[in-house]
Amino acid sequence: MGARKKHAPKRGSLAFIPRKRARREVPRIRYWPDVEGPPRLLGFAGYKAGMTHVIMIEDRERSPNAGKEVAVPATIIETPPLVVLAIRAYEETPYGLRALKEAWMDPRAYDREAEEGKKEIEELRKRKAHLKGREAEELERQIEALTAKVRTAERLKAFFKDLERATCLPKEPDPEEALREIEASLDRIAEIRVLVATQPRLVSGVPKKKPDIMEVKIGGGTVREQLEYAKRILGREVQVTEVFKEGQLVDVVAVTKGKGWAGVVKRWHVKILPRKTRKGRRRLGALGPWHPARVLYTVPRPGQLGYHQRTEFNKRILKIGFDGGEVTPRGGFLRYGIVRNAYVLLKGSVPGPAKRLIRLRYPARPNPRIPQKPPRILHISLESPQGK
């Protein structure tokens, strides 16, 4: 006779019922914490590249390894800049928040910016032809800065063609008029949020063109200060360093890896029945009592496992960098490739497979025992996962 299990594993938590597939691969954040200080975005987004391990100095005072070298697992999230598409003002009603007014950016502004930049570059080059020494060097620096701005404007012009794949943009947006209407009703506004879009074309490991659009709240300061900050970033790119800093805690929201249809043992960890059980062992002994004459929702049933939206709290940012070569292993990440943009190195794992969109948010319930300062990293493993 085969050995029987002495103790059944714990059944899965009922807090995650119903376990059905997520509606969208872009997770929805339903709660934004209150923060102090100047206005800033409370979230960012990136794409999961893979995992590695780092050697760092343990800086938790209560840890038995405090001050020693420890190896910790880490996840790399590639975070290309987000484009701020629109400002959305909300008012408080007896039924919750209600969108009051939106102000969309005008894509034609990039055409004007590119043309003006090219004209200014030509004028500076004409002036530089008659100068030498420090003045010529100063003009050369200005020309390089303007050239970078023109390239960004032309890239964002192409980005809006991709954006039409994801949403219907206003035909003739008038952001100035919309912002005047928002300012006129400032006393009714409770929150200011912005619509942002990712730029997957910049990510070599994600084979998609359609941007992912999401809403991010602006926190800190007064409502008027939040609106002024939103006006400054409307229509431009935002880097991850403008939102988060090294050592900070973040909450991670993502859709988990899908595992398809699963039985009750794998899905709910119920006990495997004895060997001589009739009609199978990897099933329930009974669906419940006669009365109530229905199957209760608390009874484990087979069904979808994985591809659920989940939130993991208090992940620590170990490092933020702009050189992907610092974290890309030899041969690239499996099923992803090479990190070419800014990245965030998080302690621990995050939900979802490689290439999955990961949203980062300011912590809803920060742990005061975790130090929120940049850790001392001694080594980041770049060993090839393919044995190269």
C-alpha cells in the first residue's frame, strides 16, 4: 500500500474568489495612497525582463545577518519613459468619484516643435561659422541639445500613429480651452489624474507596437499645485527617476502567469483521497450538505488557475539605472532579450511571466522596519541562464 499523507495542506484563501481570468492584461489600480511633499506621479509601469541575484550588505537592523554580505533574488523591470496623454479631473459625489473634465494634448504640437527646432539649429550653425573658441563650443552644446529635442519630437510623432491602435484620439483637441474649464471649476475638483501610455517600440524584448494606456494619480501638494504639475508634464515624456528613487518601497500590481484549467488539488490544495476511494482520488469527497440545496461558493471547484490580477506589497527598489548592460546576463534574458532602456531592480519576485506589463505604485501600507535608503550592492550576477 502507498503511504498516505498525514496532514493535508492548507486550502487556498477565499479572499481570491472568484478565480477567473483577468479582463485586461493592463492591471487596474483601485486605490492610491496619500503622500506628502510636492506634487508627483504615484505610479509607473514597465515590462518584466527576468530575474537574477545580487550580493548586498544587509542593512535591516533586526536581521541576524545585519552588516553581512547576503545573496538576494532580484527582478529586472525595463521602464522606458511614459508619455502623458491627458489630464483628468475628478469631483467627489455621494456615489464616489466622477470624471468632471478631460484635457487631451495636441499631437500637432510635436510638428511645430520639430520645425522650430530645425530652424533654430540652422541659425545657430550660421552663427557658429563665424565664431571660435569657447563661444563656438557653447553653441555646439546648444545645437546638440536642440538636436536631441527634435529627435524626441519626431519619435513622438511616430508614436501617435501607434497610439491610434489603442484608442480613438480627439480629432481636434484644444488643451488650452479644456484647462481653462478645469481651472474655472477648481473648487469642485477632488483629485487630479493623468492618462499615460507606454512605448513598447523602445523595448526590444516585447514584440508589440500598440501602447498600453493607464491612469495614474497625482499626489502631494494642493489640488491647484497638482494641476500646475500636470500642465507641465502634459504631452511630454516622464522618466522613472522622476517618480521613484533607489531604496524606496513600492507595491507591484500585475497579472499572474496563466496556467489554464486545473483541478481542485492543484487549484485549492485539497487533500488527496485514500487509495481505495471510488471514482478517483484527486477530487472532492462531497460537494456539501443536502440543505441548502445548492453548491456553496466556499466549496473548492476545478477551473481557471492563473492569469489573475494580484498586488504584492512593499517591494524594495535596489537600483535604478539607465545602462541595461549592468543587469543583462550574457546571452540576454530568456524569452526576453537585452535591456536597452532605463530599468528598476526590485528585491524579490513579481507576478507574471517575462514581457508582462508591471505597474509600480507608492506603498499603500509601508513597512517601517524596512530601511528606505539606497542599499550597498557589491555584485549583480550576469551569469548566463543558458549556460553560455
